Amino acid sequence: MSQYQTIEEFEQILGEQIRALRLMLNLDQRELAAQAGIALNAVKRLESGKTATTRTLISVLRVLGRTDWLTSLSPHVTINPITMANLKSPRQRVYKERKSRKGTTDGDV
């Protein structure tokens, strides 16, 4: 997978991919907006890589049949943190020599 330099590049590529999917499904922007229940300008902003809300993105991906993209963004947690905590060995304390009290020497009781 190639590395993208900026957030703007990610937005641009995502917009291009959404546009390509829309065209493959033979939908124009108005139809996509109507089916997704969003404004036409929201579709235009999303496809051009401009700011869009999460709600807009989800609505469009549902219409385009690509909600699997969302699943890859938030995979199910397979590791239980409580189980991981129980697997660790108990913490060991560091032994520090105690300072002797004033008026006594190490050999005195």
C-alpha cells in the first residue's frame, strides 16, 4: 500500500473512488443524493475531496453497497483487555535498602 503525504490526498483519493463507484452503478449525483437522503452539494463535496461529515460518508457508502469499507476502518476487537491483564505476570517490587535510624548502627538492635 502506498503512503499518502497529506490528509487532503486521502480525501481526494476517497472522493475519486466514490465517484468511480457511483459511475459504475450508473447513478448521477442527484440520484445518489436522493437515495442517500443527503443534499446534492454534500455528494459534490465528498467526491471532490472536500469536507464531508461521517453521516454523509456512511449514507453514500450504503447506497453504493460498500459498507465493508467502514468495517475495515473499525474492525472488531478480538483481544479482551481483561484477559490480557490476567495473562501478565504479577508486578515485582523493587527492593530498596532501608536507611538506618539515627542513634543506631546496623548491628544494634
